[in-house]
Amino acid sequence: MPIELPIMKGRSRSYPKSKKSACGWCGEAITHHQPIAESFCGALLRYTQSDGKKRRDDIFAESADMRAIWRIFWLERDPVTKDTLFGFYLSIIEDVIGGQSCATFCSPKCLRSFLNYCVDKFEEIITKERKALCRKRKCDAAKRTKEGAKKEVSRKQNRL
Ligand SMILES: [Zn+2]
């Protein structure tokens, strides 16, 4: 199932976006009577209440000053110089106003499929960005990495 990432941005704070409750992966309708899997993330702003004499317990709540993000990063050294650090990322949730976000799925199986989909997209970004980086840096780090992996497999096979 193709999903547009990020799944939430701006004022959209729940996924899927439809008014009726549905699974974020398979699209099946979700009723109020069935169990669900929710991926809930974000942050709350700390407020301190005071009655003028003493401080009351802190309250944590949403705030228009907060933005929720969920990104998966890939970091690696420059393939030529080995000093500069490069990073590529996949954005799953971006700048959700208020700082809170919630994605709903009908089952752990659908949640897992969604997470696998995100990791697949993440790998696509890494492959694409590394190729672009190597073209720019006139190197072949991606190929070297594959050769290194083959040598590692070969070494393991020799040990057996
Ligand atoms: Zn589902």
C-alpha cells in the first residue's frame, strides 16, 4: 500500500486523515469496540502553576509553541576525507503543531507492515543519497561497501 510520507504535517495530527476511523495500513474500518494499536509520539510543554503563595504541581500539556517530528537518520563519514559527517533522513512526522501525534492501526501486524514500509523507504533514500554523494565526491563508496559485505560473507563461509 503506497503511503505518502510524512504521514502527518502541520495541523494534521492524526493518521489516517479520514474522518471515519480506519487502519493506517490496510484501510479497514475500525469500530469503537475493537482493540487497536496506536503509535503515539511527541512532547508536552511544562507549565508551572502558582497560587501566589506556593507552587503547585507542574502540569504538562500541548502547546502551540511545540512541533512534533519523527525522523529516521543515517549518518556516515565522507567517503573520501573520512572527516565530515553526512546525514540523510526519512521524515515520518514533520512539524505537527501542538507537539502531539497519533497513528492508528487495526493490529500489530499492520503496525509492523507500516514500520517495515518506512524502513524500506529509508533504505531507498540511503541508496539514492549515497550514489549522489559519491558522484559529487567522485568516489565509489557504495560499491566498496557492497564488496566489503561480500568479503565478510566469504570470510564467514570459509570459517564453516
Ligand atoms: Zn490494518
